[in-house]
Amino acid sequence: MAAIGTGRDEGLSRGIGTFGLAAATVNAVIGAGIFSLPAGMARAAGPYALVAYLFCAVAMGAVVLCFAEAGSRVPTSGGPYGYVEQAFGPLPGFVMGVLLWLAAVLASGGIAAGLADALAHFLPVLGGALPRAGIIVGVLGGLTLVNLAGARIASRLIAGATAVKLLPLALFVGVGLFFLDPAKIGAGVAPDAAGVGRAVLLSLFAFQGMETALGVSGEVANPARTLPRALIGAMAFVTIAYVAIQMVAQGLLGAGLGASKAPLADGMATIDPRLGLLLLAGTALSLAAWLGSDILGAPRMLFAFARDGFLPRALGEVSARKVPANAILVHAAIAITLAVTGTFEELVVLSSLAGCALYIGGCAAVWRLRQRDVALAGTPVRLPALGLWVVLGIASMAACIALASWTEIGGLFAVIAGSVLLYWAVRRR
């Protein structure tokens, strides 16, 4: 197998800086879900939705710290795939890579389909099968062309798109704070244990996505410093944003929040109907911006697999623009297929659970990497109390998996088992 940090990333240009990677991470995490998530949180946890957010923020904070040190030690294409592989060997690394890419491509298909539906909300004529497919192909195809032009160009576009995407959210919080009713924040029916568990899973899904952005680690400049700074800064921003958005939504809609299909737009509409329309437009922009981050990071997983001999060599080739063009095209084609057919919908929860398993592997890997003093790109970050963050990260992710149904948990283990069989089949061949 190719040495991590050398042969795998050969030919790639390390041109992504701290701001570009942080923007891609924020964009990957704050997706279109935040425009509807507050309602789901209110239905599940009622007045305790903010508590569920804070629980997940603590859990994900531990995971982020582990990934920050691991990334500074093993800055390679595929992100967590490289951490686990370097720590425990090629088989566990391959399983983590499959989970990472599968979760990303399923989410990409879902977001693309959601974008088509959002546009159809404005123009019902776009709701037919053919116009819907045209929107999906057009958006994903256009973003693919941008990524084929170079990682630096794509990261700059995403940075700009993220800033624009965040404007409606900033407007919602900035204006809503002056109109919310503090008494409404605690309104709603107290949930049972199952409701709280569901809210935790929902908020955890909202916090996931950093692993996709880390797929481009092999193209990050000065990775030992850039990766930790970008990751920690981005996730701190996300936590503050989520809590603020949920608080304002509850303060504007109160007990009616759970019944809303477009909670942010409905909340703004209580102030001014024109503001509600602006938030609906922000939903469509958010979807497109998220897809840009996915196409920047997720195809690098296919590229890394090909470089390591698990996929056809063509997927490991680098274009004249120094990007894995074939991997980008294949990932985009699969995402388009999933979005057009809609067969991905029943796997959304499995995608979230796959992220939990991936985080467990990454947290365990960083402990092993420090023990072996692995440092492939300069002096790595050494976090204080690393053992505490490792234990907290693993325990919280295992608890989140336990909140799922037995069928969903069985599906997760089926994916893991299938990955092991695929690994051995390819190695023997």
C-alpha cells in the first residue's frame, strides 16, 4: 500500500488555507437541515430541545478535539480513513473509508433532491419528474465543473457561498432576537425518554459533516497548523449558531414550532412576510452551497481508495489541474442517480449512524497515533487531557448508536460486515 502522506497525495497541490478549510467545514455541517431542524427538535424534545443541542455539542466537541490532533498527525486524502489506517492497519481503515464515503454520497443525493423540491416550491412548474431531474443534473454538474477547475478555486467559491448562505441565518438571529417572546422559549409539552433520544439523534445528524470536509486534507497547506485551527474554529461557530437559531425559533413560534414545515421562514413571517420569503430563498442557497463542499471533499475518498489499490487505478489519476477528476466525476454521477431516483431516503438514518461509527474509529485512532508518536507533516498538536476526550467521544457516539432501532443498528453492522468482505475479496484478487 502507498505510504500515507507521500504516495497517496502525490501530484496534489496543497493550496487550501485555514479559512478555506474552516469555511468548507462550516458549509458541510450547516446544511439545509438547519432551516427545518428546529421544528423536528421541538416535536421531539419540546422545551428541552436546547438541552439536546448542548449534549450533542459536548459529545461532538470531544470528537472534534480528537480529530484535530489526528488530522495534524496524518494530513492525507480521505481524512479519518487515513487516521484509522495509520493507527490500526489497512482493514479498519478501509471500513472507516467505506462508512465515510457512503454517508457522504447518500447525503449528497438527499440534499440535491431537497434543492429541486425547494425550487419547485417557488415555481410549481419545476415539480415534474423531468424538470426535477434537470435541476439536479444542472446543479451537481455545474458544481462538478467548478471542482474540476482546481481545489483552490472550488474552496474559494465555497468560502464565498458559505458567507452568502449564512446571511439569511444571521438575519434570522439578528432580527429575531428583538422580537422573540422569552416566555415562548420554554413553551411546549415535556417529552418522554424516547422523545429526548430522538432529539439527540436529530441534533447529532445536524452536527455531522466535518469528516467530509477533512477528505481534502491531502490538499491543505501547512496541515499541522491549518487542520486543528480550522476544525476547532468551525465547530465552535456551528455550536453557537445552532443554539442561537433554536432559541430564536422557539421564542418566535413557541408551542407552534413543532407543527411548522418551514420554521425559520414561518418565524420571520411573524415579523414581516417578506422576511419569510427571504428565508425560503436562503434554504435553496444553503442546499447548493452544501453540495459544493461535498463534491470538494467526498470524492477524495474514492481517490484515496484507488491510490491504495482498492478501486480501479483510473480513480486515482490526477488531472492537469491537479485534482482527482475521475473520482469527482464518479462521485457526482452516483449522487445524481440517488437524487433522481430517490432510493436514498430510507438510508438517511443509517448515514447518521455510519457517522457515529466513523467518529468512534477516529477517537480510538488518535490515542494510538500519539502512543506511536506519528507525525507526517511537521510538529503535531498535542491536546491536554487527550484520554478524557477519547473516552468521552467514544462513549457518547456509542450511546447515540444505542438510541437507534434494532433494524437500523443491524443495517449499520451489515455495512461494516460487507466492507470487511469486500476488503478481503479485493486483497485476494
